[in-house]
Amino acid sequence: MNAETQEKATTTPKKPVVWLALLAGVLLLLLAYVWFSPYLTLRGIQQAIQNNNPSALERYIDFPRVRERLKADLNRALVEQASQDQSGFGALGLLFVAPLVDQMVNVFVTPEGLASIGTSQEPQQGNLEAVRDWRLKRQGFSRALLHHKDNPDEGLLMERRGLGWKVVQIQIKTLPQ
């Protein structure tokens, strides 16, 4: 072996080392994305609400699931309230109030309604800029709560969907969970 080929052999990195370094880099990037992806979703939701863009919100919110879950929670709360009434008027009131649940949910699950969560504002008067004050609280590897900075108990519950995130529930502390 002459000096030129010996020098080439010592300076050329071995292929397995290059592939391992490349694999480690890709794995590191994937882990960083997995960790920061709920923050990217939060940012996307904030922008969609501030721009009052319901079609952009559909990328981040599972509207049918959110509506059904909110209806179920409201109906459960109404039934519990009616069952505590001893006079019997609670059941009668339930007949009149139950049809309004759909309308309440439709008012609440709008950009203005979502922006009002945790702010003590009426859903129709939600300040779209209030979403700038939203924070993210992780609840494990595949769940996170988006909440207003002053109210960490109420907000939008997100679940991991593959590498992305979707809002699947509105969490309101006055409703039974």
C-alpha cells in the first residue's frame, strides 16, 4: 500500500458511521417535532381564530366530535340538575331546555365562542385577540389543554393524531367531566 492510498483510507469516513450520524440527526429532528407540534397547533388555532377563519379552524378542530361531546356534557348537567329538583318541575323544565342545547352548542363552537373560553365573556362577544393569551398545558404524551393564561382549568382539549394534533373537546369546569 502506498502512502497516497493509506492517507485516503484514514481520512475517508466509514459508511456505517455516516449512516448512524444521519439516522441520529433524523431521529433528533423527529423528536423535536413531536415535542413542539402542539405549540405549532396552538399557533395555528390562534391565527385562525384571530382571522375569524372557520375553514382554517377545521384543520385543527374535530368539530363534529367537539359538538357531540359538548352536547352530551350539557345534557348530562341538565339531567343532574333536574334530578336534584324535588318538586317535579325540573323534569318539566328539561323538556323546554333540552331543545335549546343544540342552539347553545352552535353559538359556542364558533371562533368568537372559542375565543371566549376562560375569559368570562359571553360567547357572542368573545374578543378574538384574547387567544394571544392562551397557554398550553400538557396532560401526558398525547393530550394537551389549550387555556387562557388566567384560567388553566377551562379550555380546548387536544389529542395527538399521528404526528399532528386535533381539538376533540371543550373543557369547562362548571360541567361534570
